[in-house]
Amino acid sequence: MQQIVCRLAKGGPAKYVSHLDLMRAVERGARRAGLPLAHTEGFNPRPKIASASALAVGATSEAELLVIELAQPCDPLEVKDRLNASLPEGLRILQAWAHPAYKQKFAIGEMDIAEFRITVEGPVDPERLGRAVADFLEADEFAVARVKDEREKQVNIRPFVLALDVLESERRRAVLRLRVWLSPTGSARTEEVLQAIGIAPPGFRVAVHRTALYASGHSGKQAKQRLERMLPRRSAP
Amino acid sequence: MIDDSLDRVLPLVQMPSRYTDGEWNARHKPHDQVALKVALAYPDTYEVGMSHLGLRILYDILNARPDALAERVFSPWTDLEAQMRQAALPLWALESGRPVREFDLFGISLPYEMTFTNALNLLDLAGLPLASAERSDEHPLVIAGGPGAANPEPLAEFVDAFVLGEGEEVIVEIAEAMLTARGKGREATLKALAAIPGVYVPSLYEVAYDGPRVASVTPRDGAPAMVCRRVIEDFDSAPYPVEQVVPFLETVHDRVTLEIMRGCSRGCRFCQAGMVYRPARERSVEHLAQLAGCAVRATGWDEIALLAFNAPDHSQIEALIDRLLAEHAPGGVNISLPSSRTDTFSVALANRLSTVRRGGLTFAPEAGTPRLRHAINKPVNQEHLLAAAGAAFEAGWNRIKLYFMIGLPTETDEDVDAIADLIAQVHARGREILGSERRGRLRIGVSVAAFVPKPHTPFQWWGQVEGDALRARQLRLRERTHLRGVGMEFTSADPAWVEAALSRGDRRVGTAIRRAWELGCRFDAWDDRFNAARWRQAFAECGLDAAFYANRRIPADEPLPWDHLSYGVTREFLQREAEAALRGELTDDCRTGPCTVCGACDRAGEA
């Protein structure tokens, strides 16, 4: 058994592919590539391919992480080349490495920080944008409405935003960098953060690109404590 | 291909990957290096259309030619349609992203009547005038085919030419005729097409009416008096696509489709497919094994579905399954029989297939009494059915499906009540075999369709049972079936009524289809989209009596709107079968019994 970790780019027509469909496309690509996939046990064996956090439909990425388990060891570079020859347009393995067998299994579920580059086109006012970003970061709380099971719920997204910078801004265009925490109890969606700083369709056209995905290194318990520290001091005088 | 205008619209619609192209095995050919450009459309969503074998076959054949290209077009869902109309975005073909109107040929597959408004909508979204007569040399030729063209008359006003029958050979002849007629104009091209066997150019035929009835159909300009459908003689070596496009989305049939057999000779009298795709033909085990291997390697799918009207009818089915299991089961590839007439033999087959994964089992006795099953020529023996269902329960299935049809010719209340009895017997058998432990998991899904009289079948002369009477029979059956674990599903009477009116319609029905489309009818095949009130309004506004088409018993000597179109089976054969139905007489399957002289093949009367 060998774990191959892949960093996958998603773009072109494939940016509209949902996460579930992406996983199926990778699985079929791996079959076409003739990789010796390891399968789950049981009545309905499935190839063991896991992924980190799902990317929103419509976003592009250079940082999707996949772990493919192989029944026999293979050269990761060969796995990368064979997969790239078998994946549909817009999906490309940028890097592949073998996770050392002597270590614990690659914990793809612990990838809990995502970084995005967001390009905005529309009536951008650089000064106002700078202020909106500063105000957002200043605040402890920013509530957005989410609909779940036909019921509206208020969610504070501020604690999940680790960083938000304006990299470029001019009259019709701005580029932002956003780092969010994919915490065990929730996260902030890019469109919610943008809405918080006054950027929303249809006036603005937004291109979201995931640039990195990594692990904070906090365990579940630590993460929870950290979240509690970050939550607004609502009861404070 | 996604261009900028599409990129603006796609974030606003559901399931955008329906519209993006970029799937594995999609073919991209340069438009400036190819003489004949074909847009192949399926008038339903991507998920339904991508499951359609006919489209895959034509796509493959055309793209294999150096002088032609084919691209795919599906009906945009209503959310995208609204965006397209607002942004004045014309219908495009997926691969190149180019507008459909820039193509030479716009081919539309017609799976059945309930897609007709979607077909009109495709023409309109492409920016083409709906009426064939209003289109000019600048527009692509619009050619339609498929089972929905068995009686193409209701669409005669909108479609330039119809293909009757199987497309593998005729598509090549059409492509060549269009290349030869290049630059000679629409009229000349259509006349050239009309000379190809199996191609029906409706504008070359004059229809005379006698009141509401069709009196005669007269060809002009040398068009043939009778257009005969095409049939592939050498089915085993007919082209078959192995590099099938692999969708990102989960489609209806998301797997390798392997057509092992075409046609059926059992002769159920209500079944149009069983009449118009005669004779029954098979592919050889050797060839199928080779196709399956190539297709699995080329697609990465983990399931091979053996497609046939009734897969167990293949004379070598066991050898085929053994061979495919030996070659593919070790790689985790599942083999399935999506459509089979379930009997004890096929339960045994299904049981062997379930070594990899277990699908559902469907039994389709259609009718409740032996008398009616004889009348429809589907003599499913009650004891055999119970034995087969019992075998399924014994082999570990807890869940089976039963298919029935209500409103069949000669049906009485007694026949309806017998359906309830039959369900109860299967249910009792299930409980007995499953025992106290598994009894709670017993599920019997009962689907009850409404009979729709279809052209080119022995039942084409019978009217559909009128709406209220049909609903009363459905209610009668529902009231008699209250069993734990039995779920019942009925086809609504209203869509069945529209389907019947369209299926037996003449050219005048086209005006009602157009009106229904104008009133907003789309996706009529989708229960939640179908709107009966709009269809009633459309027929009424066009001064047409839908009941005349849907519910009337047509006298045997009356000319039919489709009499000038032959699907092989002769009118005499259909008439003989209609009389046999009234007498409750069975007609043999010609693969096992004597020739029935149906007219569909050359060996009529032999042996």
C-alpha cells in the first residue's frame, strides 16, 4: 500500500465541475491511466481516493490536494505523468509525491487553512475598498444569513477570516488575498467575505482562485479553544 | 468551450457543468478545416441526452470522417434559457462554443412525443425560424430522427427532413449528399436527400383532408410514394462507439453502454419499439468482448450495461456474461442488465452478475389476467412469474419492481382487479420466502403506466381510454391495493393524453404544438414541468379536437396520417395482429416459431 499525494490544478471548463464530480473524474482518470488503485473492502468496493476541502463550483485552483492509495508502489513522477495524460481538460497534477510509508497516513482531513486570490472587476473605488477591508478586519463580528433546511440562520464569519489583503486596486479592478480557516465548526465562504466588503454580483465580476491549502497543525481540541478565544467578547463591558 | 459571455452566465445557473464541454473523449475539430459541420441535438437535459445511445453513435461516425465534424447540443434548463434570452445569447454547440446557426446541419434526436416542444425551443434558441418554409440557404438544414419520428407528421412544418429507422448508414449518405449538393441551395439539397432511402422530406408531400380525417398524401417532384425506414442488415459489424464521452455530471446511464442486440421479435402488440426495430439482430460474443475491453480502457467507467430490448434474448447471453465477468470483474468493473424481461432464467443471470454489485429486478407482466396478456401478446404465465419473483427473493433480493399498463385495448374492470390480485400474490410469496427476519424489508414498487396507442403497432387503431375513465380505473386499482411494503406509482392521465394526441397526430397538430410552446410548455416529459392546462388551451385555440387524435377508435379502412411511411411491418400484418388481439390469440416469436410474415425482413414466408 502506497499513498501518493497530488497537488491538482483546476481550471478551464473543469472549474464548473462540482467536488463530487471532480472526485469521480479523477477516479476515472486513474482507471484510464491504468494505476494499480487500492480499493475499499466490502460489497461495493471503491477506489481509495481522498481529497481535502471542497472548492466552490466556479472557482479555479492550483492547490487541490488528493491522496490516491495504490496497491503497489509506483514512482510518483510516473503517476503524475500518467494521470496528466488521462485527465480531462482543465485538470492537471502539478506535483505528486509518495507519502513515506513509515509515517502515519497522510492526514488530508487536517488541511484547514485555505488561501485565495480573488480578482474583482467592476466599479472599484480603491479608497473605499481599503476602508471596507480595514473595517471588516477591525470588527469582532460580521453576521451573514445562511439558509439551511429552508430556515435562515445568522452566522458570524469574522473569526474564520485569518487574513484579508488588498494586493492591487485600481478603478475597475482589484486583487485581494484571503486566508480562511476551515474550522471543525464552520468557515467563511469567499462570497460572504466579499459581500462584507461591498463586493457582490451582478455589479461585480469575481474570479476566485485557490492558491494554497495547508494545515494549521492544531488538533481538534486546540482548534476549538482557539475558536473560543477568537469569538467576540459579547458579554464584555 | 467557454467564452467570456458564457462565463458570465454560468455562475448564475444550476449544474453549470451541463454546458461547459471539456469532458474526456469530447472531440474538438477545427471548423476551418472541415467541410461539413453538424450540430447533434437531444431535446432534453444534458443528463438525459448524454445517456442516449443514438447520439453517441452518430457523433462517433461523423467525427471519424476527415471531412465532417459533429458537436453536441442539449436543451438548456429553464434557468439558463432565461439568461440566454435576456443576454441574447444564441444556442451554441458545446465543443466549439459556436452558435448552432453557423453549422450546416442541425440534427435532432426525437426520443418520443413529449420532447416536441423542446425541439421547437431548440430551433428558436438557435435563432432559426420555426417553420421550414421560412428558413433559407443561410440556415442549417434541420433533420430529425429517432423513435419520436415514427409518426413525424406533427413536426412536418418545422423539420426539413426526417430519417426513418436506424441511422448508422443513412447518416453517411446524408453527409455525402450534402457535400455534393454544396452551394446548390436548400431546395436542390432537399431533393437530393429525398432520393436517399429512409429520408422523408415532408415539404415534398401534399396532404389532402376529408374533414378532420386525412384523405390522401401525394408526393411531388419525384419523391417516393412510400418512404421505407432504414435497417442495419449486418448489425454485428455496424460501427459502434468505444471512445464514449465521459460526463463529469452523473447522467442517467453513467456507464459503458454495450448494445448487444437490437430489435425484438416477441411482438407485444402495444410496443412500438418491438415493431419498428425488426428484425431482432445480435452482435457476436467475440466482437462484444472486444468492444467492451476497448470501451472500459477508453472511458474509465466501472460499469458495463448490456443494452438490448431484452438482454436475456441474446442467444449467447450466458457465454457473453461469463466472458465479460472473467475479463472485467477482477478490475472492479460491474456488468449490468438494465432492461430485461424478468423470468427465472434472467433471475439466475442477475444473480450471477451480483457478484460485483446488486441492482434492482423488474418484472413486467403488463396486465392482470391471462386473457388480456394473450390479447397484448405477452403471455407471461402467472405461475412462472411467481416462481421468478420467488427465485429473486430466495437469491437475496428484498426489493423488486412490477410494471403494469392500464387502459389496454379490451381491458375491463375484471382485468384491473386482477392486477391487484397479482400484486397481492407476489407480496404473499415475498413474505413467505423472506420469513419473519427479512419480511420487514420487503419492498414492491409497482409502476402503472397508461396505454398510449402508437403508430405502426397493432393497437394503433384503438383510442386511449378517456381521462376520467382512466383515472377511475387507476383509483379502482389503488383502492384494491393496501399492502405493507407496496408502493404504487401511476402515470398521470394528462401527459398520457397529450402523448396519445401527438403520437397519432397529423400535420395540423403541429399548430397546437407550436401554440403550446408559445404558451411556455417546455420539458413536457418532466412531471413537475408538464402543464395540462396549457396544452388544452393550445388545442382549443387551434380549433383542434385533441380527443379526435387521442381517444378515437380509428376505423380499419380509414387512411392513416402515416400511411406513406413504412417501418417494415406491413399494414396487413398489423391488421391481422389487431384481429388476433380481439380473439385473444397469441402470435409466435419468429425467432423460435414460424415466420409471422410481418414484412420487416426479406425472409418473409420462409420455413
